[in-house]
Amino acid sequence: MLLIANGTIINPKTDQMEQLDILIKEDRIIEIGKDLVEKVNASDGYAKSDIEVIDAKGTFVSPGFIDLHVHLREPGFEYKETIFTGSRACAKGGYTSVVCMPNTKPALDSVETIEMLSKIIERDSVISIYPAGAITLGIAGDVMSNHAELIKAGAVALSDDGRTTMNEDYMRAVFKVAKTFDKPVMTHSEDHDITVNYKNAIYPTEAESNIVERDIALCKEVDGILHVSHVSTKAAIDAIAIGKGSNTRLTCEAAPHHFALSDERVDMTSNYSKVSPPIRSESDRKYLVEAIKKGIIDVIATDHAPHEKESKECPYSEASYGISGIESAFSVSYQSLVYSGEIPLQQLIRMLTINPARIASLKDVGSIEKGYYADLTLLDLEANVTIDSKAFISKGKNTPFNGFIAKGEVIMTLHHGKIVYLKTR
Ligand code: DOR
């Protein structure tokens, strides 16, 4: 048995923070309370030596973080990331469950590919990884995949991430099928009729808001479940705020690079800040932070998009879109949202744990409770951090956050009762 002693537990269901011990047997939490070593010893005869104690005094203990939006690249782009490297990078970021996007090669558009990926995950991953199935074959937008079969094979959501499904009938169809399984459709909102004309990666904000408005309307029409990925603009936020008024199954996420960076905070001509949707204006960034404060944004998701050096060390027009963000997410978020005084720590933890768990219907995770998986993330909120991509476990060192100074870091991650990341001091 393992005892995490004396840490300050953050409970995202009640927002309470209290110094308590957590007793773990195998992969589950079996008890939460004060002075648990003594109690367990006294009550049912466990010898002290049966219990390994981790003294967590001075640290905050969160449920393991959950990211609804990562790109782990396997199968097909193993030179960018693998399940082996990506899962360890996630663990270092404090993440114990992630949803991986289907823009792999082959795409996650068939039962065979999802089953093949599940075997790789079982073999190589140190955390829980759940696939999102593709809405269309090859995420090319032309032919629908078999949504029901993908969900039955293990997809926890459906998405053509990286591309928008422009065909409205396909969107209606996927909303309908996903709803019968109580699964969300996750949308990358980018109006290709607009972006096709933009060689510059910084395409207009309407490209996002047009699709967000369209999908909210289609979802409402067929009574579906919609999760809008990486919201970046004022117009999209406004559409979501209105849409939430009449649809309780509408949720959305924001990425650290969108609420921490803007055209005034980063070199927009650098390939390392090239991402889709693009980093936006300072007024969009401030609007996004306000939306987080108001609770319009449900979750923080990284859109972790690792790329090899060559695809960033090249002319801007040829550079790949994306930021390797899983290992810097907590420090950037804590610094930009909590340490800066915008939101309380409990709200950040809710956006990283219980909210994503509910959206993806992940069982027995996202909270610290008796009977739940022992997925825990230990935080040192006094730590001074300077983001350094050279220290990333991820194969992708592509980040505009290099040199970013932050308070707060992940010092230990437990997945199903096992230590999967421990900061070396
Ligand atoms: O910047 C991005 N990179 N945005 C996406 O939607 C896809 C991602 C990738 O797969 O590299």
C-alpha cells in the first residue's frame, strides 16, 4: 500500500482544500483522512512496513490532470512523437488521462486502426490514453467513417481535428450517432472557404466564429453533444456564451498559448508561434481570460502538437502548425491565471480534472475519492520555473514558451497508484 501523507488535497467537486492523507491499494484510493498510518495500523493489523509513505507536506495534491486534446502522432508520425515518449511527456506535465486526436497515418478512422493503437497504448503508455475517432475517412472530409463502430472500438469522442468537416449533413449525422452513445463531437473550427485564401497562417477571426456558430446551430437542430476545441477569438466566445444559454450539452476548451500569448507578447513571425488556430490579438487574449473567469470556458486543453526540428527550422510558409505544450501547460496556466490573480486555484484544477472527465465520460477519474483510481498530481506552487524545451521528454521541442518564467510546477504524478513521474531535484 502507498500513503500520500500530509499533502493539501484539492477537491474539485467541493472546491475544498484540506491537509489529508490518501491511502492507496493497488490502483485505487481506499481511504482519505487524517493520521491514516496510525488508523490503519490500529484497525486491521497492517504492519507499518506494508505501507510505503510519501511525505507530501508542503505540496498540493490534485486529481491527475486530464487533457481532451493531444496529438501523439502514432501511428505514422513516430519521428514527431510516439505513445512511449508522448505518454511520459504527459506524465511529466501532470496528466494521467488524455484524449488523442485522429490525425495520424492512417487516421483513426477504422476499427482496425483504433484496435492497433489500443495495443500500442497497452504496451507503451504509462498513463490512460483514449482515442478520438475520425468523422471522415482520412479526415479528408469526403466520406463518412462508421461512427458507431469507432465508438464501440473505444473512441471516446469523434473529431476531424486539424480540419473542419465542411459538409453539414455529415455534421448532423455524426452528432446524431455520437449522442446515442452519449459521446461528444469535438470540433476544430476553421472555415476552409476562408482559410484557403490565406497563405499567411494568421487567418481572420471569422474563420473560427463562422464554424462555431454553424456547429452550435447544427448541434441544436439534432440535439447533439458539442465540445468546441481551442477557442481563440472574441466572436467565437460570444457565440458559445449565447449557445450555452439554450444547450446544456455545449462545452469548450482553451489552450495555454491562446490565453497566455498574443501578438503583443510573442514574435508572430517565428515558426515556433505558428499554430492553428493562430495566436490572436491582445484584446482577444484578454477576452479569453475574461471568459475563463466567467466560467464560459469549461476546460484547459493543450492541443499538444509535437513536430520534428526540420518542420520548424524552415521557411515560415512551409513550417508545420503546432506547439508542443503538454510539459509546460500547468506552469503556464498557473502563472497566467492563478498567480496573476485572475482565477482561484480551485477553478484551474476543475478545468484540468473534473470538467474534462465529465465531458469525455471518463469513469473513476478527475476527483480524489474513495474507490476512484489513484491518479494524482503533486504540485509545488512556490517553485520558480523557466520553461526550457531542451528538457522536454516529448520528441517535439517546438514551443514559443522557451524562457517563459512561471511560478508553480508538477513534482510527481501517480497513475493507477504507480509513480509515473518524479521531479529530480
Ligand atoms: O496547430 C495545430 N497543429 N493545430 C491543429 O489543429 C493540428 C495540430 C497538429 O496536428 O499539428
